[in-house]
Amino acid sequence: MSAPWKFTNIRLNNAGFRALRKSDGAKKWARSVADKIAAEASRQSGEEYGAKDSPGRNRARAVVVPETPEAAVDSAANLTLLKSMNAGRS
């Protein structure tokens, strides 16, 4: 049984995909997700967490980091950042 349609000569535009991944909109989206996760981690623990832009060669990136030594200890002991990851899904 053969398929009723056939793909031929499909070419992906990798430069276009890279431009989308590195666009200002992608950077804003990554930062907004990181901000949500940082806010949830701060709410859960009462410690200070922050979001930072992280330069990526092929894509937009953002990271969430503890802002104080107390927050770093809290995150290591209670897995606060891991438990806050769902906040980035909404």
C-alpha cells in the first residue's frame, strides 16, 4: 500500500531557523520564562532568586540563579529551583 502523497525536494532553511532561535522575540520569551521560575522559587523559599540573560551561540538562553549565599544553600538543600520549574510552563 503506498501513500497517496509524496514529499520530494524538501530543503530546510537552517539559517532561518537559527535567526528565529536568536531573535529578540526568542530572547524575550526565554527571559520571561526564567523570570517566572525565579519568582516562584523566591515565593517558595523566601530567598532571593534572579533571572539573567545567558549568551548562546545558536539560540536565546536565560538562567535562574540564587542571588544570595542563603538562597544557594536553600536551593542545594531543598531543590528549590527544581521544584519551581513548573512555573515556566504557564
